[in-house]
Amino acid sequence: NCAKVVEDIVKLERKIFPKHESLASFFENELKKKNSGLLYLQVDGELAGYVMYSLPSSLYASITKLAVKEQWRRQGHGEALLKAAIEKCRKRKVSRIMLHVDPLRTPALNLYKKHGFQVDCLVEGYYSSDRNAYRMYLDFDSS
């Protein structure tokens, strides 16, 4: 079942993200990294979406991918995945979660803002020479 899930995620990666942004070609290598995590959601036995995160240091985490299949969007699946990833990172006692998002992906931007992420800055040429990204962060109370 694990191999099938990975295969479905790679297919979704290729469909949703431009080739230079897709992890499809080295997805399995990403999964083998010690401080990375993957959560996925199935609906009726079919992959609906996934979120990948990494914990590059004890201080912060990074959400590297969040994707939901088109037919499953706007049904709370992306939000459920995001909440689960935030919780996994929070349990590791990081003080900040960071991510990058295309400013033109309004639904994604709104989802992150709804969960307390704030825009840190605009990173010009992040995705490609003509596509920028907002770097966003969510800080946890140190109490």
C-alpha cells in the first residue's frame, strides 16, 4: 500500500506543480531524509491530498508541499492536512514554522493566513525568474 500511495503522490506532484517545482523525480529521496515527514489523506481509498514538512533544526520547521487533488478541493481536506502538519511540528517543540507560497494562489494564501501564518517578505524569482513567493511564518508561544 505504501508504494501505491507514493506512486499516487508522485502523479499528483506532476499534475499540480510545474516540472521545476515538482519533487516527483526525487520524491523517495525526500522521504528518506531523517527530519522530514509526510501526511496524506485518502477518501474512499483514493489519494485526496498530502502535506510534506521538514525539521531542519530544533528551532523551526518548514512545510515544503501541500497539495489537494482538484476534485477534493474546497472540502476542508487541505485545512485538515495543514492542521495535522502544524500539530506534528508543534509536538517537536519548534518555535516557528515557515513556508513559501505563490501570491497568486489565493486559496492557499487564505488558508495559511486563517491558521495564523503571516507574510514575512516577498521572495522575488523564488519559483522561476517570473514567479515570486511569499515567505510566511507561524510562531508558537514560548510559554
